[in-house]
Amino acid sequence: MTLKPTQIPVSSIILDETIYPRKGIDLRRVGIFSENIRDGFDFDPIEVEPCPGRPGFYRLLDGAHRWSAFKATGAEMVTVIIRDLAGDDPLLYPAAKAIGPKQLTEEEARDTARRAYTQNTRLSSADIGKAVGRARRTVDGYIADLRAATQMDTDIKIFRMHSLGIPQDRMATRLGLEGKTDHDRFKALGWGFRTWDQWEFNDCDARFGDDWPGRIPAQLIAHILRYFSQPEDLILDPMAGGGVTPDTCLAMNRRCWAFDMEDRPDTRPEIEPFTWEISSDQGLAWPVSAKGKPDLVIFDPPYFDKKAASSSTTIWIS
């Protein structure tokens, strides 16, 4: 929707430094703009939004130098467009508007990226990079230490909850994942979402599963859940091993029945012991007395010898 310009008092506009992406006002540019105004030049409307907590005032989104020039010439009214950011980041929007003859310097881009991530750790490097005019990898470098600190805080929470034996449903609530969509859970966990059908993951996520032979990346399980199941679906992992699948089901709001031949009631009470041996008394019967059947089976058999000769992993799903 195209917004119509309107006139508001120059004195009602505020330069909010908390959302201003530059280090300061360039007085030389202000002087040039002031002369242009006196000579009758027309400028694009300044962009503002209602100032939070201050009725009747507006904070600048774009046009700080033009606004300063109008003040310098003694103008009482100025043409503006009043925007409602409707959820857009109030720091990144002005950063994205910093285009033209004077774009953000390297220092300004780095500072803005760090400030934006500090205020909202769910912002992706791509989103920040698009606003400050830098590549995603460059932004990754800007915020690497901030992201590591955030990640460490989450890791410590998960470790402590595991150690205390807190049930998984309570863990989901404490981690702030309850009620989120799959897409939002990926963002909250700091994972990129891959829309193509061949996935490559270099590392296992240490937050998911125990240190275990043949450990698989939680990101891989999360993608399988995203594409082949729905929230609240029942997932069966007959060879749960270190528990990557049940941990990831927790994060992605799926139920999980996990089994393994090794019983660890103190550290992994959610993984039940079952050998799946073919015998006259057991066979391959359903291991629990329940009418429920899984919506998805993730079958990741032992492959230690194969893994030693190859870096690839094959997982069967059904």
C-alpha cells in the first residue's frame, strides 16, 4: 500500500540514536542540503514512525540529514511519510534505507549488525546482511562471538535440565519452543533451513544426543521431521543410540517412542530397552502394549565399519 505524504512540525521529529545506524550527522551534507532547500529544491519525504511512549512525536527512520537541514533553515513544517513497521526490526529498517552516495561504512555496518543481533538473537545473518548491505558470511564474522555466547547459554540450560532429569515436555517450555511453528523452531535453534532434497551437514549439534558412536546430526533429523511429519505426530526410532532423534523430536514438537538394546534408566529414561531379536517368544512384535502406531519410522542401523570407510550416512524413513 502506497502511503500519502503529510506535513508535521519539524520539532515533533526525534533522532533516536538507538535505531540510527550511522555514527553521527555529516555536517557537510547538512550544509549542502540547507543550500538546496533555500534554492527551492524538492526533497523526497522524510520517513518516520510514531515514537513509542511519546504521543505526538515521531522518530526518524530515513532522512536524518534532510531533517537536520530543514531545522537549520528554520522551517517549521516538513513533509513526511508516517510508517507502521508492522514487526520489521526498527534498527534494520533504517539501516536498509542508508543507500545512495553515502552508504554505511564498515564500522557502521558491523556496529549495526551487532546491535541488531543483540536486540533480537533470532535474526538470521542473511536478514541482517540484507539490511546493512553485507554478505551473510561477513555478518557471520561480525556476530560470531555474540552468537557463541547465546549458544553457550542455551547449551548450559539443556545440560542442566538433562542432569536434573526434567521431563521433555517441561524442557520444551523452558527452552521457549512451545507453540512455535516448525519454521520458527529452526530459527530459534540457529539452524538454516534447506529446501533442496540433498542435505549435507558437516557437524553434529552438541545440544542433541549423547556423545555416541555413529552419532548423526540433529539438523538431519529435523529436516526429516519437517518434510515428512506434522507437529504432534508419533515418531518411532527403534535404534535410538545416543538419543538424537528423541531430543530433536522435543525441539520440533513431535512425540517419540525410542528404543535401544542398552538400558540407561538414569541418564536416558525416555529410551526403552528392546533388542528386536527374532525369536519364538518375541519375534518382531510391537514392543509396547498400545494401539497407537507411529506416523513415521526413522531407521538408522549401526554402521560403524561403513562409517570408517566413508563420510556418508544413510537413513531409512517410512
